[in-house]
Amino acid sequence: MDWSQGKFHLEVGGRAPINHLSRFCTSGHTRDLFVICCGAAVLIIGIGEMSVYSLSTPEQNTGARLSPELGVPLITAILGIIGWAYQAANARFGVADLFAGEIGALCRIAAISDVMNQYAKRYYAGETPPAPANTSTDYFAVFNNNSKDMEVLDGDVVGAVTQFYANIKVFQDCARHPMAHSVDATQSRTQQLTTIYYGFLAFESGRLALAALIDDRERSEEAILTAMLSELPGYFFLYGELSRQPDDLRWHRIHARLEGYRGLLPAIEKNPPRSGGGTELAQPVIEMWHGFESQSHLPQHPPAAHAAE
């Protein structure tokens, strides 16, 4: 085995190489382009048949006629359309993979740093979190420099990606807000709660964006579970904390998501990843969910004030 080949290292990392032709035929990003190619292929077959008929003897020619002099340029033009569609598909895949790579990397960094759990622990301990170090590092280089490229993607995908970046930038701003590091304990706790709320929204929208961007099942499973390692701790914290503040609009929004998680998490437990990097991530996510469910003191219904909304 030649260990210098990229395919070898993908296999060592538990990933299979992407079949680009298969991706073109099955991806939601290129469904319209694939239909165009199929239509073009049908036209080529039809033009070919008419050209053959036109070369047959008059007694045999009972179908439509098409001069070979006209048929060849038409077929060439249609082949050009197929080539254009395939190149356009590659451009879409490049944009989708570019944004998936940055969003996935940010979610991995947050999961490894255990960001959401750290914020929750400081909140319960009454500690004021240290102010983040000032840095000129651009953690959103892809979005800041290539956001216009998203025009080639589907509107729903663009919406999911944009929501992630909007939420994570607000999360970053909240973490840097002076009130979060105030000596006034009440002000600090209020700002910390707001920071955790936007952090949760960021990783929730990150999960949705990654699911929309990534076609390969193994990679999608790994990316989704990675985002959930930060999303779920934020959700569980907010569910327990905001349930004590029934007049807070955020409590209603948090509780409204419960049914969705009750469908998503059992589905992951019933059908966990069978291969790829997601195999090691499913169990921690499932254990977090069971720990949340075991907390019987958590309310199971929204307050009456919000029940009719």
C-alpha cells in the first residue's frame, strides 16, 4: 500500500473517498443540473436517431428527417451544455465544501474546548468569566471573503449558513461584552445567560447548516454529532435555567424545541453511525440526552401564559 496517496490517508482516517460522478447524480445541490444533463442526453439520442433515418433510403425512411450537417453541430452544442452543467456542479460543490469545512472546524474547536459546559459551570458557580484575549485572528475567513460565492447554492442552504454565522458572531460579541465581566454579579449572570443562549443558537444552526451542505452520509453524521456536542449542553442548561423564568420569551422558544429533540435523539440512538468518525461521537451525545431525560424535576409543559402561542 502506497502511504503517500491521499486515498490511503482517507481510509486510515476512517473515510471513504468521494465519488464525484455519483455525487453529481444524487446531490441536492445539483438536482437541477442533473435534470438538464438528462434532458440533454435524451436530445442527443433523438437527434442521432433522426440523423440515421435521414441517411436511409426513402422507402425505409418513415420517421422525422434531420440532415447530418445540422445534427452534428446540434449534438456538439448539447455536449457543451452537459460539460457546462458538470463544471457548474463542481463550482457548487466547491462552495458547499468550503463553508462546510469552516463551520465544521469551528464546531470541532468548540467541542474540544468544551465551551458551553465551561460557561454553564461558571454560571452555576457564580464566577465571572475572564475576558477573551484581544486578537486580530479572523475565525470567519471563508464567510468574510467568499460570502458572495453562496449565490450558486440553494436558498435554504444559504439561509442555514447565514444563520450560523450571524448567531456565532453575536455569541462572540456577547462573550466580549463588558457586562459579562462586570463586578456586579447580577449584571454578569444576566449577560452570561445571554451569551449561552446565542451560543446554543449558533451550534444549533451550525448543525442544520452542516446537514444541508454535506452530501456524504459518513461526513454528515460526523459533522452533525460534532455540532451537537456543544449544542446539547447549551440547550439542557437553558431548559433548566429558563424554566425558572416563565415570563422570559426565550423559555418558550427553548421549550418549543423539545419535541424536535425527542424525535432526533432516539433516531440517532436507534440508527447510529456504522462507520466513519461519527461512530465515536454518537454515544456521548446519547448519554447526554439520557442524562437530561432523567432529570424529572424539569417541567414538561410550557407555562400557561405561553401555551396558546
